[in-house]
Amino acid sequence: MTHSKARLIRSLLVALFVALPIIAAAQGAVRPDADQRVQKIVAAVSQDRLQQLLTRLVSFGTRETLSNQASTTRAIGGARQWIFDELKRSSPRLQVSFDTHQIAPQGRITRQVELRNVMAVLPGKSPRRIYISGHYDSLNLGDRGQAGLNTGGGGNPQASAEFNHDVEAPGANDDGSGTVLTMELARVLAESDVDFDATLVFICWAGEEQGLIGSAAHAQDLVAAKATVEAMFNNDIVGNSRGGNGVVDAESVRVYAVGPEDSMARSLARYIARAAAVYVPSHQIRLMAREDRFGRGSDQSSFTQAGYPAIVFREANENFSKQHSANDTLDGVDFAYLAQNARVNAGAAAALALAPSAPKVTNERGQNLLSRGASGYDADMRWAASPGAVAYRVYLRDTWSNDWQRQQTIGNLTQFVLPNVSIDDFVFGVSAISGDGQESLVSAYVSPVRRSAEVKVIK
Ligand SMILES: [Zn+2]
């Protein structure tokens, strides 16, 4: 161990002993890692209901964005009304609505269309929002489906005038799986009788297959309304455990989170991994430090673009030959696996919705509240108090590592000094903790890339 590391650990230990009586006073008694309210929510996820919902959803034949809107039994018009009715039926606490947009022709939207996202809001004590989503629209690109596109099978046929929008497109896994996961979580969280701090929004998108149209329109409205969105859990293709290469994995799920390293999306991904370890220890979270898979995307990117922390869940091994074809049928969905992925979403979203908002670690001008302190050689962290927080937890790690290495819970403070710790050599973060022990996302102090003015030269 280097001299400076030893010094760092010593200073943390000293600070920990100083802080201990404060923590003990705040907590009163030893608290288990898992919150019983969240455990009950996770246990309420029903594999049978996921299967019932998906069987019904697939029975509409297609849910293609430009498919028939008039029929109540087939295509997108019937499907969205059924999702609406089912959400409404599942709990009186849910405020269910259509989020309707008139979309002009553009790209793969070849004619003007009325697009409807289906939304259920579970109001919390605070208007700050946590989103859980999947896209209910489906797509059939022909025999080879997505595998054809992946292997360079010509342009996207959707842009052609001859494209048949009413052909069979069951979309059981893409993204019927994410749709019914969202619907089941709406039921489970609303029926839990837990009063969440955050407002939970369960939303089933349309227009994803034409370029994230529904989520982009919604995100634009959020920005215009200056809404606070603290997290977006997107689920797209989360129900199949057998890859097209024959590899079977029903014990893990991938979480893609866009960078940079200390983005709030990465913070959200780390949070999900920790929550899953507590509430669904039988399931493994594989964190992916990138926006999404190669050449593929989904609705989380609409939120990223709007400046909101967003991640996407993706099944462990995909079967590309089923996606975007008539073969994306119910028999390709492993409901036990889908239920595990739903439990991970439920545990992490419920815990986060009970927590205070993450501390703000920048000032009005966006500058870090991190300095070298009075001595010029300390790490002096400051932050704005989060409403409802009774304690904070400070984190640090080496700049070259990608997850927190040390942490320490402190009292109800908005400043913490680590003596003789260089702010240049570590990354620092802070989270807020509520009276009932729920922790927020970790806000990191990030140094932005410095931009210098263009040098004027005389030619
Ligand atoms: Zn999809």
C-alpha cells in the first residue's frame, strides 16, 4: 500500500469514528439492508400475470405504429385501448391517460399519424418523476427480420410506400416483454399502498420502431414543462433466455448506461446493480458502459437527449432471427426469466422512489462544489441539502476505476472535509439518505473537459 493510500484510509477511519454517534442517533436501532416494503413489492410480481398480459397483447396480431386504428380486436388501435383499460383496472391509484401526438410524415413515418403512448401515473409526495417503460408497437420486416438488417440485407423496407403495415407482427419479446413488465409494475407498485416520495410514471411507447418517435415527442414536452426526471428504466427485449447462438442464460440481464463515466445514467446503473443484489440476489446485473448494443437503440436515448438519466434493460442473449419478424411469438418468451427482470426493475424503482432526490453538487453556474479547502490540500466537498434527507453518504474511488471503492455515512451535513486527500487524485460523490434508510442516486463531482479559446495567429 502506498503512503498516500494509507493516509487516505486513516483519515476516513478517523472521520468514521467521529460520525458514528450521529448515525446511531439518527437510526435508533440496527436497520437491515433490505426494506420490508420493497421486499413485499418484489414478491408481488406475478409470473402468471405477465403471461396472461402478454398472451392478450399478442392476440392483436400486430401493433405496428401505422397499422389499423379503428378495430377494437386487431392492430394498434385495439391494443392501445386494451393497455389503457387494463392499467385502469389494475389499481384505482393510477392516473391513466393517452399521451397523444399528431406526428407529421418523416423518415419511416410515411404518412401523418395520431400516435398514442399509454401512460399511468402514480403520484408521489414530490412531483419529481421516475419512469418505467417499454414500447408496445411491433414490427415485421419480413422473413429474415432483424437478422437480415444485422447482416446488411439492404435498406430498411419501412420507408417504402409498398410496406404492409397490417401484416402479422406479434412482437411477443420485442417489445411485448417490456410492455407487460411495465404494466405489471404499475399494478404492483400502485397496489403496494406505499407512499412513495417520487412520482412514478409507467409508460408504454409507440413509434419506437420508426425512430423513437413516441418517447421523443414525450421527452420534448417534459423539457418544455421543465419537469424533473430523476431516472428512466427502459425495458426493451427482456423476455428471452435462449440466444440465437444456442447459449442459454436465465440468470442475468444487461443494463446499458450511456457515459461519460460519472453521468447520472451510470449512477443509476450502479444503483440498480446494488438494489438487485439486495432484493433479487438470484439474478445478476451485467452493467454495460455504453448507450446500447451496436447499431441498435431504444427509447432511453430520447431521455438521454433531453438531459435525463436513462438506462435500458436488455436480455442476456438475444435471438436476432425472431426480432422484427412473424417469428417473435409467445413460445420465444421465458416467463420465469421475464419475471426475474421485472423483480429487478421493481426493487430498484421502489427503493429509488422512497429515497430523497440526489444531492446537487454544483452551483447555479454548473460549477463543482468541490475545493481544496482552507489548507489548499484537503478535499472539501459541499452540496445542497436534499429535502427529506437525514444523513448523507460520501463516496470516493481512484480516477481510473469505474465504481466506488470507499464510502462513509455521515450526519445531516452539507459539507465534508477529507484532510490531506487530493481532489486531483480521486473521484468524489455524495448521496442522500432518508429517515427510513433509503438512499438516493450518487451525485459525482465531475471535472468537465476544459475548452480553450482558439489561438489567434498572424498569417
Ligand atoms: Zn424494441
